[in-house]
Amino acid sequence: MVNMDTRDQPIHISSLSNELFLHIFESDLTPSAILQCMLCCKRWLSLASSVLYKHIVLRNGHMLSVWAQCPSDTYDFLIETFTLVPIHFLYSRSIPVVRDTRQLRSTLEKLPSRLANMVNLQCLSVYSPSLIPDAFCIPLSLITSIVDHLPQNCVSLEIDVRNMIDDTDPEAHICTSIRRVLPQLRYLRLRFPEVCPEAFGYGFDASQPTIIAAGFKPAEAPRLEQCLITVGYPGPPNIVWPIRLCEHPRVDIVPVLARYLQVFKSPQNAPRLQKLWMIDALPLGDDYNRTSESLVRRDVLADKSQAIPYGNMAERRTDSWFVRLPAEESSHDLVTTLISVKGLVEGPAWVITSNGTRLPAPEAYKKAHLTVSQPVMRNWKEWSIKEKMAPLLWVYEKKSGVKILDVAEGGLTDKCIPTFRIPEGWIIDDDGYLERSE
């Protein structure tokens, strides 16, 4: 028999389960609200702190300094992902340059020792979204120290810092540090000013960089599933800045690294490897469209390259970049931001969530409480209707009925440069417009 007098009795919040509290904290509360919940009682302190400190994202100088000043043994063990974007605050005009730079470096110097306490850390990302002045560069020895102190449980590593200061520390060779942590990693994404085969094995002969050393022994990477290494990135239109080969800045890094990666990829060393790409950049093959260029996937496992055209369409607007992916990936040109273009070219390999966390795409979609940010993307028809304009490339292709620009393919180290193909029976007139030939 049911006691009818108790069915309508209010349920006190303390009777809710821990699982329900965690769901509320993860889904419905902002970080500041969670912080207030931590002050409520011991039970809430434990539950709320496990949510607040699970995914740490530091995107400006104030946040970085506050985090660095916290006691190192308090909540570090709760951290599962750590995303550091160390340069955003450097553009603030309210802080003098010298003071700003010292603040960045002194704060970052505390990170290696703090990493030792992050026993549950799964993913570390140090991400620099753009080039910064030399005065703000991060010392190479500091980045090396961060990698050297990576906890053993960390399986995902992204180091994307386009310019670092070589502080002449003889022990600061980032490539050997990467090699040391390879056995524990499942996902790796690298973009340094310089890199060499020492990141993927032992015995690279720097005196003869273009010849595979007879004694080269590839590093073991039994868990590695995805690895992306940037070997060149675009600058101004039709200008490419190559990544340098360590100690040999004038040697083309692409064929050198490709040879060693082909040795590294063997099933004996990396049995779970599914993606091993070098991400390169190339200009287009003519002068018809100076606002376009290409990003190149150099697929070491497939021994081929794909050069994917992209470009800005509306006076360098940040949200109006088109990318022409291979037909099996998209039947239309996509229009989005430049960062999203690069993400599409990479696979995507790493994604960003709504709270700023950066982590590998396969892992991001497993975490129900993290929402992957979806940038605005339009196909060319949607973009043309909204902007009431159409780039000449699309006008020409509609006019001629022929695809004038397409993805270029070639061998692993080929310069497979996309070029504009003038349809038969058409010409480019003196004003640079496509017209039928008479």
C-alpha cells in the first residue's frame, strides 16, 4: 500500500545523487557559477571542483597568472585536458611590452613542475594561432622542458608554436624530447619553426641530411594513431614560409623528413598508425587569381600528396575563405574562416570545443559534456545569395561549364601545384577576363 501523504512531499536537494549533481555542474552552469557552488559545502566542493578543473583552458595573461599562483598540489590531479594559448594577451596595449613578456615567460616556467602533479592528464595543447613578434617568442628550452615533464598518462600532445627563441641551451632539442614521449602517445600534432628526423628515431646524421643514415633506428610508437607535422605554412598570398630542418635551414625539409618517416611508419614500430601527414603549403601555378593558394596533405602512409586550393573572397574578410576539397569529401566549395579551412584540410585532426579546449577529434566526440564548436560554413550558392556577389572563379566555371581549378595530386614529395585550366575554346583577354575565343 502506498502512503498517499508522502507522495507530494518536497525532495530536499541534498538527497540528489552525486551523478545528478555532476550532470548539472557539467551541463548547465558556467565556470563562475561552479566556483560559487564549491563554497557551499564539502560535498559540493568535491563534486564541483572535479568539473571545474577537469578541462583547463588558459587564454590570456590574467588567467595564466592566477592559475600559476594557485597551490600546485590542490587541484592539479583533477585535470584531464590542459589547453594553453599563451599569446592572446600579448596584444593588450594596457601592459608594457617588457612587463608583458616577462609575465608570460615567468608564468610558463612554472608549468613543467606543475605537470608532475597532473596524474590524470590525458591531453596537452600549447597552441599559438598566429605569428607573433620576435620580442614575444617563447624560449625553445621552455617548450622542451614542458614536453620533458609530460605525465605518462598523457596520450595526446599538440605543440603549435610558430616562432620560438633559440636560447642557445645545448640541451634544448625539442625533437629528442618528442621522441622520448612517442611511446605513450596516441595523437600528435606538431608545428615548430624547425624539426628533424630525431623526433622519430635515433641516429639521424646531421652532416649528411639528404641521405638516410645507415644506423638510423626508428622510435617505437605502439599506441600512435594519428600524427601531423607542419612542414610549410602560407604567408601573404602566394608566399610560403617553410619549416626549417634543424641545423640545416637551407635544406628542403620535405624530402628529408619524408624518407625518415617512411622508415618510421613500419608496422613493427607503429602498428596502430592510421594517419601520418606532413602539412605543407604551395602557391598556385599562375597569376590569374593572386588571392588563392593551396594547403598540401602529404600522406606518408599512402605515399601521395593532395594540394587543396583555398582563398579569400571578400577583401580579406575573416569569415569569407573558400576551400575546394576533394570531390569525395564535398561536392561544393565551402566558405568559412581561415582557421576552419586549415582544420578541414587536416582531416580534421584536432578540434576546439565551446569552452576553448583543444583535443583530438576522436576524443572530443567521446566526451558528452564537451560540445565541439561548429564554425559557420556555407556552400558557394548560399554565400553568393547572402553576399550578393560571386567570385570570378565561380562565374567562369558556371559560364564555361568546366571546373577550372581542382585539387592537384602527386607523389609524396612532388610539388603538385593547382593551376587554372583554361577550357578549350576560351581565352583570358587583356583585362584578365575569361571569354570565348573567336
